[in-house]
Amino acid sequence: MALADAGFRAVAVDLRGYGDSDKPPRGYDGWTLAGDLAGLIKALGERRAALVGHGWGGLLAWTTAALHPRLVSSLSVLSAPHPLALRRALALGLTRPWRRAERAQVTAASHLFRAQLPTLPEAWLTKDGGASVERLIRAWSGPKWPQAPEFEEVVRRNRSAMLVPGVAHSSMEYYRWAVRSQLRGEGGRFAEAVDRRLTVPVLRVQGGLDPWMRASTSAASTAWTGPNSIYRELSDVGHFPHQEAPHATNRLLIKFLTGELRD
């Protein structure tokens, strides 16, 4: 609403496999997901779009900007490093586990590897009315948000969303492709395809207390950002800056999109 109130045409959509979007059995690879977003921009009748994404949405926004550069005018990502920054951080942690700083991202992303098991993650996500979803949100949040009056309603909606038929499985397919593609040729081909410095400005917003996406991993994404790009870290905020600190996040987004934000 804040972006729309600021005069932008704001369009919020559910990614493939979530919410009211289709939940096909396949198509959770980076190329197909970026194609979904590219197709959406064209279907809306727009020549270019300023992409804003959080988490997997942010990783998808990076990918779309790399694979469909003519369709993207700018990029704003929350708690979402460049895919190759995350890939490198995980690779370093797995190959040098004796070095605490380098294994930190692997430890933080342990759920990424647990998701590779068949059926069990889906059962875990939907058990007891999606209770595990609430535990994840609480664990990944900063200390202040769980005390906010709207927190319980946000949790209720997220638990309910995970119980929509097909969502638990589809959500795990993102994680499965991300890991399993590294064991196949497509992982290398995808890395090569997105390994390019963008020509558009990028705003990166990172929670200083994010326990899942390490700030050091997000900061390492500078190698792929375009001119006039900006990095901001919000203290006392975990993995959900747009929900934990909505006013601060909206101010950053609006100033960035209007060209008023400077490093």
C-alpha cells in the first residue's frame, strides 16, 4: 500500500506454488521461475518493472534481472543475497567447516539441507495446523516483532497459507532444486547465466539480526550490483524487514525508487 500511495503501480503476486498461484508438479528451477516473472511484466502491459522481492522472491528478482535485463529498471531485495553470493558462502562453509566464520552460513541454512528429504518436510510443515511455520517465524524474527500487536495475525495467516493443498510440497521444491541442481550440470549452467554485473541500481536491505541469511552473505553481493546501488542494514531486525520494520523499509524503498536515496 505504501508504494501505491506514493504513486507507483504496485503489483503483489504469489510465486509459483504459493497462495492463489498455480501449483504444478515441476517448474521450480531458476529459469522457469524467472520466466514466470518476465511473463507477468509483459502480461501487465509494462515494458520494464522495478522489482521488489523478499527471501526467495528476492533471489528470483536477482535471477530475472540477469536473465531478462531489458525488462528490469531496478532491483530492491530484502534478506536476499545474489544467488552466487549464497552459493559461495555455502560452498566455503562445507569445504572449510573448521573455520567458524565460514561455516556460519551453512549452520544458518541447515533447513535448506533438511528439505532434501522426501515427504518428511511437508509433513512437518503441515503438522498441528502448521505449528512449525509459527516456530520458524519466531526463530527468524528479531526480538521486537513478536511483541507487536499484529504479530499473532501474521502468524495465523502464514500457518493457514501453508495448509493450502500443494503449498507445502511446492515450497520445498524451491529448496530441492537449489541444492540438487548443484549435483547436476544445470547448476553450473545456471551459475554461469546469472554471473554478470547488473546495469541497473540495486537496493539491498538486510536485517542485522537475521539468523537465516547472514549479513556477511548479503554484503558479498556487491560484485553483481549495478551503478548507484545501495546497501542498508537495519539493526534489531531479523529475516522479515518489511514486516518487522515496515515504516523504515518503506521509506528506503520509496526514496530509492524516486532517486532520493544516496549512499
